[in-house]
Amino acid sequence: MRDEDKTRDQLIAELRALRERPDAMPFALDPKRYAEVLENMRAMVGEIDSEGVMTYVSPTVSEILGYSVEEVVGQPAFDWIHPEDLATTAQFLAEAGARERGARSVYRARHKAGHWVWLEGTTSTYRDADGSVRIVALSRDVTEMKIAGDALRESEDRFRAIAENARDFIAELDVEGRFLFVSPNCRELFGHEPEVLLGRTIGEIGVIDNVHPDDRDGFLGGYQSNVVAKGRGHILLRLRGQDGSWRWFESTASSYSGSDGSMRAVVISRDVSERVFAEQKLLQSEERYRVVVEASRDLISEMDSEGRLVYTSPNCKEVLGYVPEELVGTTPFALIHPDDIQRAVDSYLGGVESATAWTTAPFRVRHRDGSWRWLEGVSFPYRAAGRESHFITVSRDVTERLKADRERRELEQGMQQAQKLESLGIMAGGIAHDFNNLLTPILGGTTLALMDLPPESPARARLQMIQQ
């Protein structure tokens, strides 16, 4: 025998036992007296005899269970009850037989369409004129209420599970900022039990003390001005952690109306200390980088993997005469001197392929005024945020240096030429001195010879030529 059949038999036995009890007849139902009332009620009224058979049902049974009166009267009452609810119904009838006032039960009854309908029933017993025991049951459809109640309990269970297992701190407050609920992780985050906060307001000593002094005014004022007045609030503040250190928490609050119409607010706070510390380090790094870039006389630029400029330092105007906005988005190769562009491109492509830093020999770049400026630089590859390859180039204007080098080389060449001429002069002087030493005795001898020769001597003409 199935369990539901056993339970159904127990129900029948319970009804038969009631028949033997003379005290179980608090009133007798007069159908004529209550006919009009029963037929117009939104609830369903049924009468069950001691054998568990329906002897009467109000016409509202068609609205609630889809059956006609004729389909119900004369049929076993318990065939409509869900098997899982038969035991509850047995206890329900036992309470009715014991004349416990207001005996009540919630159970499922099968609708004619096949689905189950939740009914809330209240019963009373009486003894008919022939002495048989009858049960009068007043039942109303509470399916929607039951579904809503189950959904509410499910929602509450879900919220409780989330609140008890979430890493975020969750709290519920009233309009005055009084804590109505605090998630259990309060002890892990702040080192004290939730009961320490429950019933206290956010401004009370012991609560506000855990807020950093610099954040307290914004915390208290923000709750009233945003959460209470506008229904939503967001704040970043420091709270004292379990170890006594200050931790950054990001809190979001939303208000709603409670069942009594009062304002409630749910606050969810997340420990974002690591993120804030990382952002602070990033800002510090960016500030340090900005100072270095702005203080540097070198031109700093950044190119993407396709060779387009995505950044140029502000001193671009000082070096090349362009403001950064004029060059960002363009390729720098358009400004390179035609005689140097192939060398610059080869250097760039070689660095891209090797993914290592490379140095570019001096090359000429056109200034905004049309002149050519000599630049040399070094480039470093790195991965941008989107994992795309970018290249940082630090370029230095070496125009003046190259000009000075050229002038120095020209000066050195001039000095070398002067030294050569000086050496030639010294050598020529030496040679002339040597010649003078040789010519002196020749001239002296020629002069003496002319003095000794007579005027008509044919040798005189030759000696005069030697002397000249």
C-alpha cells in the first residue's frame, strides 16, 4: 500500500473516531440559512462526512479548483489533496476534532486543469441530525500569496547567503543612519562583532571613530544629502581596519521604502585599498614622468606599431617649432630630409624586428620655419596597455654641436695649412741662407777679379754677368 493511501486511511479513521465523540458538535449547519452567503463567497466551503466523502461544496469551487459542484459532491475529499500534504491534513483534522479553536492548515489541492492550488483551510466539526459527524472546511485560494511568500523567503535566504559570504561589507540603515543590519564579515574587516554597530547611528562615538578624521564630514553629510535626500550615494573614504591601519573603502548606498513606509538604505562597502594604492603609485609615477619630460631638453615621442606618433613632449615647439597637437597622429618620417630618410627607416624597421633598443645616427628634420635641424636619438620598445607594441624615442637636437664640430674641423685644417706654410718659410729661409753663404765668396771673387782686369779685357763682360 502506498504511503498516501495509508495516510488517507488514517484520515478516514480520524473522521470515524469523531463520530463516537458527543462533544464534537459545536453547531449544526443550516444550508438554507447560509445558502446565499456560501454561494457568493470568494472562498470555498465544503462539508465532509465521517467516511471522507464530500457532501457539500459551495459553487465557488469552480472558480478555485475548476470543478463543478456535481463533480465534487459524493467524491472522496482527500483525492484532491497533494500526497505530500496528507499528513499535515491529518493533523489538521485531529486539531479540529479536539475543538481547538481556529484550527488552520495550508495545503495543495489539484485543479481540474492538473496543476496544484495552494489553499488555506479552517475547519469545524458538528454532529448531524442522524448523529453522524461532519466537518465543515472554509478554504480560500492563497496560491499567489504562497508564491509571493516563497519568493520573499527565497529572496531573504538569498540575501542572507550573499551577505554572510560576500567579501563586501553590507549594512542596512534607517533615515537617521542607525544600523539595522550588519553583515557578519564586520568582525573580519573591522575586528568587532556586528552587535557593536546594531542599533547605533553612524555619528555615534565608537562608530564615527573608525572613519578617518579627514573623511568624517563628507561621510556624515553625504549620507543625509545624497542617500536620504536623493536616494543614492557614493563615497570613497578611509576606515580603520582590524589591525588598526587605515583602509580605503568604496561605498555605494541606495534607499528604499520599508513595509511600514519608512526609509531604509542598503550600503555596500568594498575594500579598494590595493586599487587606491596602485592608483596613487601610478599618479606619482606619471607626475614624476611629467616633470622629467618637461624639464628635459630632449624631445620625447611615442610611436605605435605602424609608426604613427601618439605622443610628443611639450618642448617639441622649442625644438622643431610645432605644438604637439600638430604632430600627433602623423608619421615623423615626412619631416626627415630626403637624403636621410632611407637610413632612418632602415634603423626603425631593424629595431621593430629585433624588438630591442636601437640608436639612430644624426639625421635632419625640417623645422617649422623651413630650416633643417640635426637630431640623434635612441628608441625603446614596450608593450602598451592593449598589448600593442609601442616605441619611446628620446631625440636630442645636435645641430649646434655638429656646427661646432664642423667649425672646429675647419679651424684645425686652417691651422694645419698655416703650419705647413710656416714650415715652408723656415725651409726657404734656410735654403736662402745656405745660398747666401755660397754666393758671398763668388761675389767677392768676381768683384776682385773685375778690379784686376783692364777695361778692355774680354773676360770683364763674363764676370759682370756672374756678379749680376
